[in-house]
Amino acid sequence: MNNNEESKQAILQTLLCIPEGKVCTYGQIATLAGQTGKARYVGFILKNSPNNAALPWHRVINAKGKSAFPDHSQKQQIQFTKLNEEGIEIVNNSISLKKYLWTGN
DNA sequence: GATATGACATGTT
DNA sequence: CAACATGCCATAT
């Protein structure tokens, strides 16, 4: 059974599994959650979730290794700061997927 | 049910 | 490497 409700839960689950010091792309999350192709849905869920929610939204970036938020935006600042605090280095406004991408367990 | 929107991804120029 | 086009998927109107 894969109704929207379960898909949502599966994605939230996967989000909570992203380890500290690692990042993950929207598409990768969808795939790991068994919801291949629903990358956009992942973004939708995060957007609808309160920023205060206990979700590691800051560990989620797009396939280009960049923040999904516009450059210089407040959100991006916060995101980068949080990532830095976890030991993730951000170079030229982008993150090295090669080093920090989480591909599951 | 048709059209528009978005915290995406990928292939082509 | 960057801009553009196309495909995808769940919601909103």
C-alpha cells in the first residue's frame, strides 16, 4: 500500500535518519524512502512543516550540491550556519556531495 | 477536471 | 560550466 499518507510518513522517517555531518538530496531521500521520483514532494513537505519542527531540513540540498533557498536569503544563511556547526564545509556557496552525501545505511 | 505552483532532477544547448 | 527545456508529483485554486 502506498497511499499519500504512507508516502509522507516514509519520507519523514527517512529525513529523520539523515546522520549529523551528512547531507542528502531531495531525490535521494525520496528514493531511500521507497518513493522514487517524488523529490518535489519532499520539498513540499518541508515547506509545509514548521521551521521549528524537529526535522533536519538543513541537511537537505538539491542535486547540484546547493541550497534550495535563494542566495543571500536569511534561510540559506541559517542553513549554512547549522551545517557548519555539524562540520560540513561550504565552499563557493556549495557543498561537496562527494564528501558529505548520505546514501543510506 | 483543467491549470498553475514549487525547498526537484536530468538531458541538451 | 551555465542557461534552458522537459519530465515528475502532490497541492491549491
